[in-house]
Amino acid sequence: MFRLEMLPAREGDCLILSWGEADSPYRLLIDAGRESTSEAVLAYVEEHGGAKDMFELFIVTHIDRDHIEGAVALLRSERFRPLVKQIWFNDRGDLDYAPPEPGFETYGALDGERLAALIAEHQIANNLDFRPAPVAVRQEELPVVELPGGLTLTVLSPDQQQLADLAKPWEDTLREAPPGWEEYGETEPIDVAFLASRPFKSDKAKPNGSSIAVVAAYKKRTILLTGDAHVGRLLASLALYKEMHPEHEGFALVKASHHGSRGNISNELVAAAQCSCWAISTNGAQYKHPDREAIARIIAGSPDIVKLFFNYDTPFTAWWRRPNVGAYAFTSSYGDGGYLAIDIPETAPAVAISTR
């Protein structure tokens, strides 16, 4: 089996990747959404037996609240901590860090500081495959890590400069976020070509740029897990990945960066991904994601009929229930209350297999 599950994470991400035999799979947890998402993770744990070392790896991609709050709550849980073999998380000590400004509270209000403190307090293995360096692209070389069960992870983001850019006090960077966009009328027709051709303005938020993004490969199937990574870094790393794997002909599934933000999905990125199956994790809170420009770029630029996987059915995702928009054909699947499981077969396109 090779399966990606999106758990209810409100406007954020909480993903579980499973591979191996269906009755005893290996698992990888990526992010944990907002604080309430930790309850969904613990419920998942109980549903699946919750054995020690259940997760081969827990990747916390970056310090945005909708990715890290639940991780802090989970590492405070005595029930959860024994389930994780190791964590990938670039804390403040992994940055090219200058002394904090006066008044900066070490291990204070920031979730990144809290998470780093919990990792240290409970002696949880962190970034073992990279020490003493952080999880990052180094000198345009993509680190590759083999996990048990035959899964290979290739790191695409961040690079060392993006981590260095985050080295100022984290309160400032947490306040940065790209603005939302204006709502369209509910009955306005969708013009995919027009939306896809609108000028692209890249996300510049430093926390998003520091996101850990990876290619997960299993038995000749590859999926792209992006966090909130920036387009420029992803494009550069995907070009390097193609050099490393000239046989690569595209991804079986892409988790859309930054919940389908128009600043994180460009036409060039869609072309480079060569993928017709895209997963979007968000309930649209705060920033009304996914942006229509982003979804239009995916539909217009993908190599085949696009399959969209939304873990929430919201006013911002319901627009894409229509199976055809002009010359463009696509399908859409929706989760139940934020949960959606996607199977990645060996020879067929990805398919939603459960809304629980």
C-alpha cells in the first residue's frame, strides 16, 4: 500500500503517509495543524492500535501555527511521545542565529521555542540524519534519507539561506502572512484560462520559505509533499531531482503548497510537477484558501484530466464540484469533516478511498 491521509487540521496541514503491507504499514506523520488537531491524531492512534514507534518519523515542516500548534500539544502528551522514533524540525539552534534582542523570551510564547524545549526535555531524537546540520538543501545538493520499509525521502526545501533569513526573533516572522484575496460572487462563472493567466506574485513569508518539503518515493511511485514551501526553491530543487533521476516522469500525487495559495502555485511549478492529482488541506479559515488562481493553474497546466482532493467541503472548495469548466475537465473529491484518505496505486492515478 501507499496512502496519504489528510486529517482535520482546520486551515492547516496534518498528513499521515503509510507504506508497506496493509495489515502492518510503516507510517510518517507530517505536521499536526492547530492545537485541536492533536485530538484527531490521538484518535487515529487509538483506531490503529497505537503501538510504540508507530511513526518512523514526525516532520514538523515550519513554525506557522497551523502546522506546529498541534505538534506542541502532541509532544506534551505522554500517550503520544513513545509513538515517534524521531523528529525532523529546524529549531532556532539550527539557524544562522544572532543573539536575541533584549526582551526576547527564550522558550516563551513561540510555538517553535516550545517544541524545541519539549524535544530537548524528553530527549526525542531530532534531525538525526542531518546532524550537526539542519534539514536543508546544502550547496544545491538534495539530501536523501532511506526509511524502513523501502520509502525514500529527498529533501527539496528549505535551503540554508532561507533558514538564515528566519534567524531574527521568531515573533516578527510569525506575524508575516500573505494577505487573503477578495471573494468572488457565488454565481460568477469560472474562467480557468483567465484565472490561470493572472500575474503570479510569489509568497515571500519567511516562515513559509523555511518549510521542509520532500519527495517521498516508494516502489517507483513518487509524491511531492510541500509544506508551505516557496515556488522558487521548489523549482530549483525539482530541476536537481530530475538530474538525479532522469527516468522521473512526474509525480503520482502533489500536496499543494500553502493550502493552495495563489502565491505558492505558479504555472511553472505545475509544469515541473507533471502531475494530475493534487491534494489540498484547508478549511479556508482566515485566508479563504484555496485561491481560485492556484486551482485554475493546476487544471490548466496539468498533463491529464485533473483529480482534486479536498479534505474539507467549504464555500472555497465547493466551486470545484463542477466536472467541466469550458475546455477543461477535472474531478473533485471531498473529505468528511476534514478527513480524506488517498490511495496511490502502482499503475493507476491516485484515488480517494475513504472519507471515514
